[in-house]
Amino acid sequence: MIITGKTKSGFSYKIQKERVEDYEFIELIGEVEENPTVLPKLLKMLFGKEQTEKLKEHLRTKDGFVPATKMIEEFGEVLNNPKLKNS
């Protein structure tokens, strides 16, 4: 099942609901607090490589940086999409 949504910052996304139900995805979520370096892998598992790149470009500052805090906020917002929880 494909879930679509849009974050508050305006990033539109499509993800497979099965991705967030994948055991390895859940394992990485448990690891991310102790080891933040797994976040890029987690994002690629959720969005795929192409959408992850689009998200980075969406969040990129005028100076060319992608703020990690913004990536984390977007990730959390996507995971809290009611469509993911209720479908």
C-alpha cells in the first residue's frame, strides 16, 4: 500500500506502508538514539535513494547545507502521518 503525504515544510512524499512495518526498519529506529549515524540508512529505507535526495534538496540552505535537525523533524513528521498508523 502506498501512503502519500506532505510535510509542514511542503515536501511531498510517497512511501510503502510495508517499509515502516519491516522488522529491520524497526530495529534501526531503536538504534538511532544511541547511534545517530544510522539515520541516513533509515531515511533511505523509508524513502528510497531518489526521494531521500529530493528531501535533502528541499531542506538545503542558501549556503548549501542540509541541517540534520530539519532532516530529523521531517522524518518524525512522516512517521507520525495518521495514514501510516490507521491503514
